[in-house]
Amino acid sequence: MTKSELIARLAAANPHLYQRDVERIVTTIIEEISGALERGDRVELRGFGAFSVKERGARVGRNPRTGEAVDVDSKYVPYFKTGKQLREKLNTDE
């Protein structure tokens, strides 16, 4: 699902809200999560999951074209861990 599809679904499910307001809400939530991750904070949405930042250490990679060894610097990457309720919803036998 793309951001625009999410906005359209939320607007359809909440006809009392204008689509531009729904778009502003979704954008604000995404910006707040991104800002918290930039600061190194953890964002937890109960029942859904938690966003955090993990550091990937430096390593030796391979250039896929030449097979030549390439040094890859360490970097920070976003990480998402699903919450228990979401995991249970995804793994029901229904």
C-alpha cells in the first residue's frame, strides 16, 4: 500500500474528515516517526510494532559486476519489530 492509497482508504473510512486533513495527519505522523528515528529514539505503537535504529557494522562486500572486494562503511538503518497483536493477526488459521 502506498501513502496515497492509505490516505484514500482513511478518508473513505472517515467521511466526516476532509481528504486534505487526512493527508496532513498521515504526513505529520510519518514526519514525527522519521524525526524520532533521526534523533535515535524508539517509536512504539502498542499492538502494531516498534520502530528503532540499528547500526550495521563495516564489512567487506563484493562488486556484483567484477566480483572485486569493496569496503562498506558502517551505517545506521531503520528497524521494525512487529507487536504481539499484529503477529497474532497475521498468523491466525482463519
